[in-house]
Amino acid sequence: MGRIQSATKNIAFGYVGNVVTQLLGFVLRTIFIAHLGDTLTGINDLYTGILSVLSMAELGVGTALNYSLYGPVARKDYEKVKSYMLLYKKAYRVIGLVIAVIGLLIVPFLPYLVKQPEGVTVRDLTLYYFIFLFNTVTSYFVAYKYSLVNAEQNNYIQTNIITITKMITVVLQIIVIITTKNFYLYLLTAAFVELVQKVFVSHYLDKRYPYLLDRNVAKLSKEETGEIVTKTKALVFHKVGDVARLQTDSMIISAFINVTLVGFVGNYNMILTSVSNFVNIIFNSVLSSFGNLIATESREKQYSIFQVYRFFACWIYGFSAVGFFLLLTPFIILWQGSESVLAVSVVSCILIDYYFKGDRIILSNFKTAAGVFEQDKYLALIQGAVNLVISIVLVQKIGLTGVYIGTVISGLIANITKPFIIYKVCFDKHVKSYFIDSVKYLVVLSGILVILSGIRRVIMPEVTIGSFAVMFVVICLVFNGIFLLLFGRTQEFAYLWGIIRRKLKTNGKEDHYA
């Protein structure tokens, strides 16, 4: 199966899975807020963030080992695959135990992390947390097996399993909320379904890859183990920094403002995440294809594909960012009412970071697939420190906006520095063209936003379902029309259009062009 066909299959299943899970998640959150209230919504979002921080214990082991698998899988060297997978299994068992211990040590500090939990006792806060912790810890005893599936460019298998599990979980949780209004049963329902899923996944992947059950497994050489250790050490810095930058906002908001506001922010983040997950399916689905590309093609070929995906990211993220600037708050008003609306300054900071995150995803995915971890290993730590310092200082001076100013500034550090590394190490090219393209895209997006903002004042003077729908259609037509007019003759667009035409002509047959 060619890289394009593998990526297309992963994207197709990813889209179906994402649409189903996001729609169900939206319905579930709506029912959750209506029956259980804003405080429990905030606690639910806060604990999700805390457990994301705890997952820092993984510290890049999975990323380093996934990179190591691309070569053996491409060569069909199953003995080497067994050796890597055994190491992966042992590492993740240790990681699961480490997370369990760290998670238990956090328990005494929960009352200090959850400010103004109206109607929720310390006992309840603790028991809720234990259920979240159980779900996170148990996942590490199965998750490592997905690495082989993804290295084979069959990401759709993991997507399908997660989609089915999510569907079952959400349906049962909706029933529990409506019939019992009990948060404990809500959490236990998810824990039970996910536990059953983990047992199933373990048996399914054992049958799919029976050679993983072989006891006769050769140890990796010192050089191979040393390479993994070296990359993991570099990734430790990336992981710690990323967590400090991306996973601490909810804790800062809860500790310095109140936990209910975490829920309001969570409403915005849910909509953003729903769309960004939909977008990220494209870019994450080609990550394994990037690995195969780097293992088999020249630097010039790698660079041309990178340019295509960078252009596509700016288009898709630009389109969604402009749409969010104009329609995100109106959507919240229609969904939850004006009392749940965040300040314009807060929303602007969140969306600025959202757009630049699109660039960072392309840079990070290519860098990960190429195994480039050490050159910028301290960058994420610097970002994390900048985010924490700025956010904690400003949240006490200007409130919620200060938290997201820290997020934006710390993120831009990577947008400026990572291109230098990738262009030098991966492409051996000057980075000037990257920043020229960045400015070009920003100017175009800013111009389109100004035009559409003027149109919105005419079409949507008041927020109604009808005016919202009309404005949505106008944004789609105007944005994409202008973008096609300006970039429709570029090599990057021609490549993307060529893929579409070939897929239509071959009707899914093997594609050898990428």
C-alpha cells in the first residue's frame, strides 16, 4: 500500500470517527451541564488536565520507540520488531507504575488546586480523582501495542477502536446522567467500558501480531538501545516543557480564579478541539507516512512534501481560525447563553495561539518522523518556564487574559526557532523562505478577516440561528474563494489537486506518486 493510499485510508476513518465522537461529546457535555452544573463540569475538565500533566511520566519513550520502529517495519525485519516491542512493553509497565505513585502523591494537594468547588466535599474531590487516575494508569499496559499498528501506517485501526468505545461510553453516560444525575456513576461507567476495551485491544493485537507472543526475543544491541536512550533523554525536555506550556492553564485558572471558570473555558476549548481534531486527522495520519518517506526518499523529495503540507496547514488552520474569530462566541451564546461568554481579549489570545499551533504541528510532526529530538531539547523547557511565569504573574494582575498571553508568547518561541533547526538538519536549506511564506500567509489571512468582519456587521447585527448559518456560508465562500484566487497557481496547490485527480481516476487503486 502506497503512502498516499495509507494516509487517505487513515484520514477517511479518522474523519468518520472524529465526526461521531465529537457530535456525541457535544451532546454529552450539553446534557452534563444541564443536569450536573458548571462546578462539576469545571472539576471534570480540571482533572482531565491534571492527568494530562501526570502523563508527562511517559517522557517521550513512546515517540523515540515509534521512530525506531519505522525502519524495521519498512524492511519487514520482524525479529528486530519483536526486540523493540519487548523494550517498549517493559518501559510502559514502569511508566504506569510511576504515574500511579505520582498520582497518589498529588491527592493531599487537591483542595488547594480546586478553588470554590461549590457543593463538593474534599472526600468527593478525592474519590473522583481516583477514578480518573485508574483510567490513566491502566491505559499504559495496552497503549504500547498501538505503536506497531501506527508504524505500519494503519492508524485507522486505533481510530476505529477508539470511536466504537467512545460511542458506547457516551450513550451509557447519557443514560446514567438523565436517570440518576450521579457523577460517580458517570465516571464509573466510562472506567468500566474503557477497561473492557483495553482487554479487547490486548487480545486483538496479540492475534494480529502473533509473533509478539514469542518468548524467544533477541536483545537489542548496545548501539540500538543507546540510540533510544539518547533520543528519550532529549524528549524528556520536550515533554516537560510541553506539559508546562499546554497542560497547566486549567490548574492556574482553578487555583487563582475559580474552578467554575475552568468549565466556561472548557466550553470554548471543546469547540476548538472538535474542529482542530478534525483538522489534525490529516496531519497526524500522515506522520507514519512521513517516517516512511524519510526512510526511503531524497531530501529534495522530503522538502517538496513538507512544503505541500505546510501550505495545506496554513490554508486549513487559517480558514478555521478566521471562522472562529467571527463565530465562536456567537455559537457559545446560542448554545449556553451570554453568561458563559469569555472576554474578547481572552478569545483573541486563544485563537492566535490556535492558528500558530497549526505551523507547530507540521514542524513537530516532520521533526518527530525524522528523529530530530536533540537539537532543540531545551526549547520546550524554556517555553514551559516562560508560560508559567507570565501566566502566574499576569493572572493575578489582569485575570484570565493573562493566562493566555503567556500561552501565546511561549508558543511563538517555537514558531520562530524550530524552522531554523528543521531547515538546517533535515533539508540543508536556508530558512528565509519559511518566514517569507509565514508573513505572506498572515497578510492574506488578516486581509480576509477584515473583509469578513465588515460583512458580519451587516449580516449578523444580532446573534440568531439564521444569521449564524448565513454567516457560516459566507465565510466558507469568501475565504476559500480568495485563497484559491491567490494561491491556486502555486506548485503546492497543484500537488494537492494532482492527488485528488489521481485518486478519482484510480478509484482507490495503488498510488505510486508519493
